[in-house]
Amino acid sequence: MPRENPQSIIEQQVKVVQASIQKSYVFTNSSAFWRPGAHGIFGGFAISQSLSAAQHTVPAEFVANSLHGSFVYAGNSKDPIFYHVERIRDGNRFCIRSIRALQKEKPIFICTISFTKKGSPDNENHELQHGSSMPLGIPEPEDTFSAATNREIPFINRSVGVIDEIGQGRPQDKRFHQWIKSSSRLSPSSGLKIHQAALAFMSDSYFLAGVPHSHGFWHFANPPVSEFHPSSNGLSALTEKHIEIKRPHLETPEGKSGVHRASISMMVSLDHTIYFHNMEDFRADDWLLSEVRSNWARDGRGLVQQQIWTRNGKLLATCMQEGIVRLENRLPSSNL
């Protein structure tokens, strides 16, 4: 009987290998891309695999503290991606790498990643420390997905809902909460860098959607890759403070009303930034709480911010993303 692959799906998706012996700083994806029916690829691929490629070029005691990336051209799920890593700086406490992700010799993603040496600085007695607290009153998630489902997707989520902190209905006051984690346990040999890459992969899940959803627009004309699997409640309790995040594109034909507001016709990420915090002793296969809010939208663009905590309240990451968001034009077409 063939031995089952000990690596989880998300480990396979973030993994890169050296492209050739001659090119030590060029890497490529080692597995086919996860693509549930979409024409493009999930942005988390380029983000996490760029990080994985850069991790291969820094000493073992260095861990990423920030990633700043820009999406250049759309990728496809058929051709491999090649990650060209350039050494920008190698210092005693910080290393910087520049990465170009090329597909068919065309850049689809470029980023710079900063790494810092693990451990506290020498003057830790004078170190300033603080971090945002995890929101209170969030119901605990439960493992209700079947093992078969967990073999199909890299990560799972439990949608808590949207809450309006001020109660005035303003888009910028709304907060979207969900629990996320790898769909299965990562292999025993996986270390911090694999878990960090898995976190980067998941950070692009339900992110830019916070812009149209904060205005009450829920329906996608073409749902993004990360929206193809339902996030069934799976919570230990319901909350009176949250309103359900609607996903009409996942409804069965019998459940659709046939009436909805204008569809989200276009949603494209322009960039992605991650600041990593408190990376010690966290696991991407334990439940993590994500909070998304939209700070601004205008001129066809929108900005979202995300914070991610461990289940016990430790702040893991702060993410930012700007993207193009457009609604379908329902005005009668002109004969001119």
C-alpha cells in the first residue's frame, strides 16, 4: 500500500524548490495550484511562496518581520511560477530580500521581505511592548468539517459575522470576524517558517471583500477563489452582536431569491502588506481569529486592514491591502 503524504495541503501549497542547480536563488512551486473553478490563482500563493523562497536564502535564526508586495499581472493556474530572490542586505540583526515572481517570464508579483534575528535585543529591560487586544465576546469555533472536505482545501474558516461598533451604519465602523486555520495538522517536521508561510497564505482569505461588504454589497458576479467553500457556522455559540456575512453565490438554486443589490463586478488586489508579530510558539493549524475592517474607499479603490490573533489572544499579524473594487452598472445602455 502506498504511503500517505505526511504533508498537509497547505504545506504543499506554500512549498518551493530550487529551480536548477545553476541558479541557487531561483525557486519554483513544487505542487499544482489549488483552484476551485477559478480562472486565476489565489493571491495567497504568490505571497506565501515568495516568503518561502526568501526563507531559503537567510540564516536559520532569522524570521520574517514584514512583507511588502505588489500584484503586477494576473497569474494562471497552469504554468509554474519562478521566484527570483535578490540579496539586498545582510546585517547582524536584519536581512532584506527582494523577490520577483515570474510566470512565462512576466512579473505577476514583486515584494521586499525583511527578516530579523530571533530573540530579544540586548537591552530588553528598556524594550517597549504593547499589542492590540483580541475583541471580546467572540464565540469559540468547533471542528465540524468532514475529513473528506479537509483533504480538498488548504484552510478552513468559521465566519462569526460583521459587527457595527458605533451603531451608525458607517462602513468604516464595521468589523468582520472569522476563525481560520489549516484544514489539517501540519507535519511534525514543519517548523516556524512553514507555519509563518501558511499564515501568509491564509492572510489573503476574505480580505478585500471587506470593502463592498461594509457597504452591504454581498453578491459577486465572479466569486474570488477563496469564496468557493462555505464557512458553515461551526461555532460553540451564536452572538447577538454580529450580523451574518451573506454569501449568495454559495446558495443553492432553491435558496436563491433572485433579487439582490448590484453585484460586485470586479475585485482585484493591488498590493499586500504583512507585519509579523509574536511568531514564537504559534501554529497555523490551531484556530486563529481574523478581524477585517475597511478604512477608506473612493475612486474605484478600497483599503482594508486585518489583525490576526491566536486563540489565547496573542497578536500575530497586522495586514494591509488596497485593491480595485467595482460594482456592475445597472443603468440602461445608451443607443448613442
